[in-house]
Amino acid sequence: MTNPHASIALHPSSCTSCMLCVRECPDWCIDIEAHTEPDPDAPQYSNARRPALKNVLDSFTIDFSHCMWCGICIEVCPFDALYWSSDDIVAGTNRQQMIYGIDELAASLPSARRADGTAAPLIHEPPSGRRKK
Ligand code: SF4
Ligand code: SF4
């Protein structure tokens, strides 16, 4: 029997690097690196004092050797970027084996579900743009 809460998946293009999950994780086991770039899709205002910038996600890591599966990161994400996945994480005695980076988190998207049971968008699909109520 699969465990619907076996691990956590990430839709990288939905993540805005807002850092809310990092701040709210009670175990401090989420690590994000990001940088800013000019946003070509932002409205260009003639009176703007500086160019509009957007966050670009460089790395997203969850240390499952510290995670307690509370789901707070999934609940607080305002952009529907984190999901429960039924893919088991790789058990191991080496702590490094329990640290999952952006590629591994995204790889489990096909088995990822929202808390209400609906499927997460696949990796090639656009961000949901869904805002939590
Ligand atoms: S499930 Fe809880 S402990 Fe694990 S990464 Fe998310 S907020 Fe942190
Ligand atoms: S709360 Fe969501 S959008 Fe914000 S950094 Fe975490 S995963 Fe990305």
C-alpha cells in the first residue's frame, strides 16, 4: 500500500522563492538559494525609478533527516508549489542520502497530490497560479 504522505514534491516553476516555507518550517530543514533578474514580463512604467525584478530559484533542498512530516511548508506555500508525494524517499544511514535537492523533489511530481487529493501539475505544465483561500 502506498503512503500518500511519503515525501514532499516541488513544482519549481511555481516557486517564487518567497522563503515563507523556510521561515515557517519548525525544524529549519528547508534551504533555498535564489537570485534576482530583470523581469521582461513585468509592466514597463515610464515613471519607474528602477527596473522590475523577479526572483529566480537556483536550488531548493529539504533535509529529510530532520523533517518531521508536519506539512506546514505545504500549507503555508501561497503559490501551490509544494505537494505531498507518495514516492518513498531513499532510506539510508548516510545523512547525505536524506537531503533532497530540486531535481529529486521535482522528480516525484507524477505521484504528487494536493491536500484535497487533486493531482499536482506535471513538470512541463505551467504553474497553477492557484492561490490558497
Ligand atoms: S514537512 Fe514540516 S518539518 Fe518537513 S520540511 Fe515541511 S515544514 Fe519542515
Ligand atoms: S512558500 Fe512556496 S513559493 Fe515560497 S519559497 Fe516555499 S515553495 Fe517557494
